[in-house]
Amino acid sequence: MEGVMGSLRWAGARIALAALSIVVAATLFQPRARATVMVEVPLEAMVRDADVIVVGVVEDVGARLVMLPDGGAEPHTITTLRVREWVKGSGGELVRIDEIGGVTSQVAMRIAGTPEYARGEEVVVFLRRTPEGALRTFAMVQGRFGIRRGVPGADDVVVRDTTSIGFASWASGPMAIEHGGVRAMRLADFLAFVRATLEQIETDPTTGDALGGGAR
């Protein structure tokens, strides 16, 4: 397990005391846009705090308006995954992911850092339940890993793209913001690490102890 953990150190390189999401809204024009800065959540904490981890294929993507308590409405994008494997949690053949933002005939809204899914794409996703019971990608784009199948003789990999967000850190005192990036890893190593972490959590529940970053 140590070798696998070593290959995954990028996921836990930044040690955070709490997950933080700072959202700056620009509402002068439609579509609405928001820039997002947050603390990077180590992979161990994501494994611990996710309610659901699945491998699946995107079957459908669509948007709808959701009514708000104040009488307003906002668009949500609903992504339907056909599950190939339940890594954490259990359920049926389909999982629906509810993300804030999207484009409808009435309104458009996009939040930087919200993951996007495309039909036919294969992904590993970490999901959290919202207070309303919907499933949402954990820690925004941090919880979405696209699968790239290698040509014969090449490894399959997972790719995480965090270029749409910034990571806040306080390593040298004042808050500094680093831009995210694109990182790839062997799929087999990635899933082995996730499974090993789940086994470790069963014996030591404090593994990757809560860093927040839950559903927005």
C-alpha cells in the first residue's frame, strides 16, 4: 500500500484544517458567473467523507429550473450515470448527480469549479448528499475523475482537471492562491488506493479525518 500511497501524494499534498469555499459572484450580466477558490481536499479525506463513490458511464445530461425558498429559481444540471461499480455505498444501476448551474430556456448560470459531464464519458466520481437528499460531486471538480482508456499495451488512467478553480493556502502566513491543474494517474493504482483507504477507515475511522468540502 505504501507504494500506491506514494504515487498518490499529489492528492494529499496540501494539508488543510478545514475545507473552505470562497465564492465571488458576478451578477451584472447573464449568464451569471462565479469564481471559486477553495482548500484542496486530500484524497484520503474524500474517500472518508464521500457518501458514494462509483465508476460509471454518463448516460444523459440535462438542465431544469429548481424553485428556491425565497420564490426565485435557479438552473440545476442533472447528470445520469450508469453505474459499472459501486466502490462505496450501494444502490441501483443509475445514479443522478445534481449540480447547481446550467442552461435552460429561461436562465443560464455557471459556477467556476462545478464539474461538467459529457454523454458517453467514463468517470470515477465522489458524491455527497445535499440536505435535500440529492447527490452532488464532492468538493466540486476535486471529486470528478475522468477515465482515459489506453491503447493496447498502455495503462488506463484517471484524469482530474482543476484548472477552473484556485487553491487557498496559508503555508507562509497570509493566504496565497495557487491555480489548479490537470493531473493523471494509473486507474488501477487509484482504485487500489481508494479501496485500501476504505479498509483502513473500517479499523481507524479517523483516517483522513473530516476536512469538510461537502455538497454545496
